Amino acid sequence: MTDVRRLPGGHAELVSHRYDGEGRTMAKFMDVHDGFVGVTAEQLNAAHEADLKIEGEEGVHFERAWLDPEAGKVFCLSTGPSKEAVMRVHERAGHPTTEVYELTTEV
């Protein structure tokens, strides 16, 4: 569901709301991983699949992952109940990160 929030000066922003199966609001997150220099698309897919296998145990859903193999960065988009839940899934799947950002505004 998307709502429009009015800002000063006549501007507006779109605010997205995601809900779990029980009607609770789920936040959207972007996280960043370092140390993935030279990783292939197949290796990224394997890491993403490891997250997907256990995501439900924390009430998280990983939507997408992007890779910059030259910089060694991976970016993951997810929804979930908290930043900590996202971090726990990544930790358990073998690729921990502490760099997790809640995305509160979407246009």
C-alpha cells in the first residue's frame, strides 16, 4: 500500500507500507556487504539462496541482491520486522553485515 504525505512548500512524498500475513507493518531495508571482490553472479545467487532458506524464521523477506565485484560490494533489499532480524539472517547464512539501513521514504 502506498500513501502520499504532504510536505511544506506543496511537495509530496510517497510512503510505502508493507504488511506481513498477520497485518503487521513491515519495514523496508537496504544492507551493504564488503569483501565480495571477484564474486560471480552464481556465487551471489548461492548467498541469496542461503538467505531465502531461513528468512521466514525471522519474518524477513529478501527481495533482491546486487553485486559490484570490482568494489567487492553486495547490496540487499529486504522487508522485515527490524534491522536486527535482517542482520540475524545474514549472520546465520554466513555473510554477516552491520551496515543495514531502514528505507523510510520512497518516491
